[in-house]
Amino acid sequence: MPRKKHLPVDQERLALLRSSRVEPVPGRCVQCGLCSWNCPTGIDVRGFARRGLPIDDARCLKCGTCVARCPRAVLQFSPVPRAIA
Amino acid sequence: MTHHVLVGSGIAALSAAEAIRGADAAARITLVSDETGPFYSRPGLAYLLTGAIPERQLSIRSKAEVSALSIKRISARAEQLWPARHELRLSDDSILGYDRLLIATGAASIAPVFPGADLDGVVLLDGVDQARDFVGRAKKAQSAVVIGGGSTAIELAEGLQARGVQAHYFLRGDRYWSRVLDAEESALVEAGLARTGVAVHRRTEVVRVLGRNGRVVAVETSHGDTLKCQLVAVAIGVRPRVTLADEAGLEVDRGIVVSERMESSAADVFAAGDVAQAFDPALGRAVLDTLWSAAAEQGRVAGLNMAGRPTVFHRHVALNVTQLGDLVTTVIGEVGGSEDPDLITITRGQSEAWSGATEGTTLVRHDATDRIRIHINDRTILGAVIMGDQALSLPLTRLIANRVDITPIRDTLIERPEMLASTLLDFWHSLTPWDHAPPYDHHARLAG
């Protein structure tokens, strides 16, 4: 009987992704649009970067494609800030 | 109703238009430019050259955003300015009056002077039209020669390689971009270029370009060799387009001299972006730079002042990020640098503020893939060059911009250069105990 195969799950990575979001570092972006062009779900990442806002979009997979594709290291994963009481 | 006329269509002019419209819904805004397409990201042209993005992706505003600005666009060049009469003459010989004028004509690439420079196939890169033309030529070429320095020369070489053209990059001296980089940094970039297939020729100059039927077929080098090529791409520097202002009698040094409100010496005439030479209170002198974010901010400040909202341009620390070879490189503040035989003037994406001559100590940490160089004086970090891993990029930007007193870690930095990165990061974390590093508006907390 064939053994049941499990897909490897990187728990550490999942935990990091759950608690993080993609954010632009101010002052670095030149609006080239590589991030938006490569986003697999079609988010206007460049628009967020222009306004200096974190990528707050339900479609974001946190796949890191925009982070990796940005030629100027504008985007980074940052911890989601704790709620302020 | 105030009539604002903006000359130029780059990020400075667009930012000014947005600031004016935000401040005055009724203002009349006219934009004069011989570029008639959508507003685009000039630094993004590098990725059009490599084919990483299509041209339409360079557009930086949606149609709805542009139409909400209610700008009248005139396709023409501004040929003559009469500041006393508040009038412009355009290239179609029409006369355009203004209440407030912004000159945001940018900077133009300097053409080479060697024999054969006028042959078809000797190209410069200024705008999207030239980028499109360059891509078309690259599709038909087998090999090309690139001369010049700074990030534009690299973008041209990499664009060629990405399209299957063998790029030969000629350096007059021993190394790349000595105006900004030190010898090790230059070597890292050159190694990265070699990995992408670019042939780097040191101590080599173009003596003349050889043509047939008016087209480039080869160059003759300073070593007496002939190298076959169909393209010669030139990035030896840019000069602010000051003719309009100069002929009108405005105060012009290398760029149009402007106050901290971006006002020129003529009443109701402003300048912003690459064409403007703005006073830097920190350096005590007026400097040119060709940085996109500075141009956007100057445009915004000019627009607000034009709309009657007094605003001062605060020069943030001069910063640019660029991909050099296969290394992301951030240059911040004063980093020194020496003569650069490959560049006649400043290049795009550069600031004169980087080449400050302040006395100081240089510290370097270098491992297999990354390199950090900082330049410090007795109390503060003056500048930094960060190659590869960018984890220290944001902390260093803020430490430099805020002139944070580094006395507590200065000795450790000097005595333990191998610990440079961790010393700086620990220090940064001790200053920013909050979880989530806030953006620039928290500068005051740091500086205080």
C-alpha cells in the first residue's frame, strides 16, 4: 500500500506571513510599476507605495513576488502593529 | 482665477499640478511640453529597456486621476520668456500669458563630441521616445558600445544584454563611477556586469565612430583597435535645460537658482526638479541633483507656493537606490568620491550633495555578498553606501537625516568594523523601541 504523502509545511514561514504585511520604505520608490506588473492577483502595489501605505488588500497572498521583484528594495515584510487600545 | 503655466511634463510638473489643484479647485492650469503621452516614471525606463515591463506600465497616474486635475495640455516647446510681461512664446509662435509660471524642463543628456557622433546609431537616453527607439535598434543590433558612467550607463548596458546584444562598456579610467563609489564598490559592480555578459574595457576611449551610409558600423578605440558595433550608447552626464530661463535674464548658475520656496529671481516664476538648483542649508551651498523623489517634492512645494500657500522645501537627505550590476545599492548623504573621467557632469539619479568634502572617518564592513560603507565625523554619520542586503538602509537613512548623535557607539564602530552591521542595528533598535518603525514624521522624536 502506498504511503500517504504529506506536503512539507514550513510552519515558521506561515507564522511570519500571518503576522506580517508588505510595506513600502518611504523615499525609495520611483513608481516604475514592476511590483504591480508582477503581482499574481493584480493588486496596484505601486499605488500603495506612492501613498506610503502598507499593502492592505484582501487579495494579497503575501507571496513576496513584489518584494523580490522591486529593483530598489522599496518593499519589505513588516510586523503588523499591535492594536492600540 | 489664477492661470498657472507649467513648462515640462516630468514628475516635478505633475506634482506641481496636483498641489495646485489640491489647493485651488478653480485655478486654470496649462501644461506645455513636447512630450504628449501619459505621465510616466522616468527612472522606470531602465526596465522598459530590459523588457521587464511594457511601455504602458510606466504610466504613473490613471486616466481618472489625470482628468480630475483638469489640465489643459499644449504640445509645444516654450521658446522665449518675458518675465515682466508674464508671457511665453511657444514653438508654434503663439503667445501664452501666465499669472504664475513653473519651469520644470528637467535635464538633457550631453552629446559626445568625437568624430562620427552625428551618425545614425549614436544614441542618448532622455525620455520614453528615445527608450522606445533604443529598444527598436537593439532588436536589430549584434553588438554595441556603451560609454559614460552612473546608473544610466549600466541601464543601457543591461538593456542591451537583456535583448541579446553584446554590450562593450568602455571606462576611461580604471574603474566604474569613481565620483561616488570607492574602489572595492566599483569592483563589485564591474564583477556583476561581467556576470550578465557585459564586456568591460578599462582605460579605453572611443576615438571616432565609423559609419557606412550614415550608420554606425564600428568604433575606433584609443588602443588603435576597431570594434564592430551597430550602436553607440552615450551617458556622459546631463545638464539642466536652462536656456529659457537664461535668455530671459533669470539668475542661472548651473541650474536655475531658486529660493527655498522654489522661486526664481523673477517675480511669479518658479523652478523645480532637475532644472532647479536649490539651496541646501545643511551644506551651506546650492546643489544640483537629479533624484526623482527630490523632483517630486520640489514640484509639490512650488505648486503650493504658486497657489498662494507659503511652503518651504526641506531638503531631505540626498538618497538614491539603484540596481548596479546585480547589486541593489543605496547611496545616502555625503559619501566622498573622487574625479570621474567618464562623466562630464552629474548623471541621472545622482546628487552633488554626495560628493561633500567634509572631513571624517570611513568605516567598511564587507562579506561575501554585501558591503556597507559609512562616513562619520566626531558625532554623527554623514553618509553611507549600502550594497546587497538592505536591512541597514532604512536605519542609516534616518540616522543620517536626523544627524543622530552616535557618540555611544562611535568607539565600537571604529574598533570593531566586523561588527558594524550589528552595532548599528542594535543602536537603531535602542532608539526605536516601538514594534513598528514609523515613517518620516517621527523624525522630531529621534532628533530631540
